[in-house]
Amino acid sequence: MWVGLATWGLARGSGWRRLTRRAFGVGFATWDLACGSGWAAPDWIGLRATYNRPVPRRLVILGSTGSIGVQALDVVGRSGGELQVVGLSAGHDWRTLTRQAAEHGVGRIAVADVDAAAQAAEAWTGGEILSGPDGLVSLVTESACDLVLNAIVGSAGLLPAVATLGEGIDLALANKESLVVGGELVTQLAEATGATIIPVDSEHSALHQLIMREGAGTIERLILTASGGPFRGRSVEQLADVTVEGALAHPTWSMGGKITIDCATLMNKGLELIEAHHLFGTPYEQIDVVVHPQSIIHGLIALCDGATLAHLGHPDMRVPISYALHLPERVDVPVARLDLAALGRLTFEPPDEETFACLRLARAAGQAGGTAPCTLNAANEVAVHAFLGGRLPFLGIAAVIEDTLSRLGVEQVQSFDSLTDADAQARAVAASLVEERAAA
Ligand SMILES: NC(=O)c1ccc[n+]([C@@H]2O[C@H](COP(=O)([O-])OP(=O)(O)OC[C@H]3O[C@@H](n4cnc5c(N)ncnc54)[C@H](OP(=O)(O)O)[C@@H]3O)[C@@H](O)[C@H]2O)c1
């Protein structure tokens, strides 16, 4: 597989821009015939693919110990055997991982942290333990799986995403960071191998379901909804001394720590903007963000005849997880049903990109392209980690990201290796900026 990845890196070095233009060019041409300007959804999200998936579906869950991973196992447990887990992975938490493996009859697991993997190997006798980032790649490539759910947090999800798509295996993608960091290379890899990327993020799952029903060339705009996070409506002055506990208190969703902070800064919506651009092949100018505090509408599409279609439901990630794992079927999910009369009203407002600068920075980085989204993501991961550790104030997150972006500038992406270099460089710069601020 390493040879495969290296080969991809080399191939990308010379050819990816041409491939990208060709792929998007088809979309523009299709739309030109229908409406005059715009885009059409690309093949890698499987809208036009014929799904002929085996049952039971052999599934690997990466990041099974996290918020998405645990909910995915709940979906698997209710599938009546249609979903069969053949591999699980974690970063460090081998105790939870081995318990999950025992509960779901899984004989192969991978732990990214080598010390934690060694501890697991001493304690667990239930099967094979793979170790380190390479172990996660082996889990994907050597488990004869039909589908991989990537629920790892952060850019650590990129390598297994590439491994999955490189093998032509379908990818249910919660790990938005891998598309933010390597979107063009990742989607071109899927296009080349014929693998499908099925979004798990609730907004992108909603858009997937809406776009699926439209012909090419009928969609004018994508609209992503944002809850606005726990600090919606506050001024910059009011954000100066917010606490970690306050930032972790999301009003509508229960999620892992990093994404919850991303919601409080609105970086999560910025990452989702870049994710939507790559997933659906949509120009940034045709993707809007609207704040919708109730989190009932997850996504909307505006059509060329003036109609707008929306996807609604109570915020529960088991719905988009179930959609991604069972596609093209739908199965029962035990979530509260929507009662609009009881809800009373749904409200909307524009995002405040002056106060919550991360959304503005993400849009600018996405539009700049090249290494800018990778730099943005790496600086964000460092800054959020520092905030959670009490070493950076809340407003310092956006400041560190902005400074990192302006110090590093934008380089062209030649290969996955150049992304690794850009990620490392950005982490080093962002870490030193955090230290400078802490010392000041
Ligand atoms: N939670 C949600 O509702 C939600 C909604 C939409 C999208 N997402 C996206 O889904 C992804 C996962 O989010 P989450 O909230 O589930 O995160 P989480 O609760 O923090 O779980 C993250 C998972 O990734 C593993 N992990 C951490 N670092 C790793 C590394 N370096 N290498 C390999 N595995 C590693 C963790 O293992 P340990 O437990 O051992 O640390 C855990 O299994 C994120 O990209 C997030 O943006 C989440």
C-alpha cells in the first residue's frame, strides 16, 4: 500500500490539476446546456452509481471509541446482521476498543499510538492488534471490507482515507479534515479508482439526500446551516474571557471535544464549507451559510426554478450515520420524530464573520486553494488543543490561525507528501505563536 500511496503522490505531482479541470469541466458543460452557469455533482459521491452492495456489508470503523464511532456501533447493533464489523480502531483508548471488539465479535483492531497498542497486546487475547498509523492502513487494506467509516478526528484521518480510496473501497466520511487538507487529491483518487465517498456530516448528508433527487444542472446554490454555537450573539469583548467549559456546552449537538470547540468558533462551518466544495464539486461562490439555532434544518438546495428544498430532523448523528452505512436502503432509526407544531418556529440569521473570524478565514483559505486549507486546519488543531489545555484564550484561536496563514503563504499542492510537509510547517509555526502569546 505504501508503494501505492507513493505512486499516487508522484502521479498527482504532474497530473492532478489537469484531472481536476477535466472532472469539473464535465460538470460545467452539463450545467451550461441546462441553465447557463453553475455545476453538476461529481461521480465520487455516488449519485449516479448503481449500488449493488453485498449483504452482510463488511465494515471497518476507524475511530470507533469516539462520539461518531460509538453511535455507529449502535447503528450496527440494530442492523440485524446486515452490517458486520470486521475491524475497529482507536487513537489511544485501547481499553474501550478491546471491549467494543469483544462485544461485536471483531478479531482485528488497530491502535494508532504505539505505546497504547503495546499495552493492548499484553492485555487482549481476542485477536490481532495492529499498531501505529501504518497499522490503521493495514486494517483498511487487509480486512476484505466493503465499506470504511472514517470517524477519526483531525488530519490523522487523511492517510487511512487515502488508503481506503486507493484500494477502491467505499468511504463513509465523518472525518471532514481529510477533505479540508487534501480535498482535490482525495476526490481525484476516488474518481480514478471508482470508490464512492458518502458524507456522514449531518449537513453534507442532508445535501447528499437532496442533490440525489435532482438532475444535473438544476441546482443553483447549496445552503449549509449552522447552530451558531454556545456564544452566538456575543461581541468580541464578551468572548475575551469565555471558559473551556462554556465553549464545550453546545446548545443542540453532543459531540467530541475538538468539533465542539470548532462549533463555538464557527471554524466547524468553515471546514464544512471546504468539505462541501470538494464533495459536491461546487464553487465557493455558490455555497451559503445561514445560522439556524434550532439545528432542525440540516441543509438546503436552491433550484433554478426558484424552489428551495430542505432536509429536516432532530439533531441525532445516528440518522446520517445510518444513511451512509445502509445506502441505498433506509432502515428504522429510533430517534424522535419531528412535530413542527410543537416546535413552533424555526429562526435564521446571517453568521457574524467579524466576531467569529474563523469562518471568514476558512472561506478565504478555501478560495486561495493550494496548501492554504491544510495550513488553516493544522493551525486550528494546534490552537484548539492549546485552548483546551488552558494555554490560549478563546479569541487566540482565530488569531493564531490568521498569523500562521499570513506567515506561511500559499504553495501549490504537488502530492500527498507536500501536504505532509505543509501540515508539519503549519503546526510548528502555530505552536510557536501559541508559546509567544502565552509568554506575553
Ligand atoms: N461528533 C459528531 O457529532 C460529529 C458530527 C459531524 C462530524 N464529525 C466529525 O467526525 C470526526 C470524529 O469526531 P468525534 O466527535 O467522533 O471525535 P472524538 O469523539 O474525539 O473521537 C475521535 C476518534 O478518533 C480517534 N483518534 C484520535 N486521534 C487519533 C489519531 N491520531 N489516529 C487515529 N485515531 C485517532 C479517537 O481515539 P481515542 O478515543 O483513543 O482518542 C476516537 O476514536 C471529526 O472529524 C468530526 O469533525 C463529528
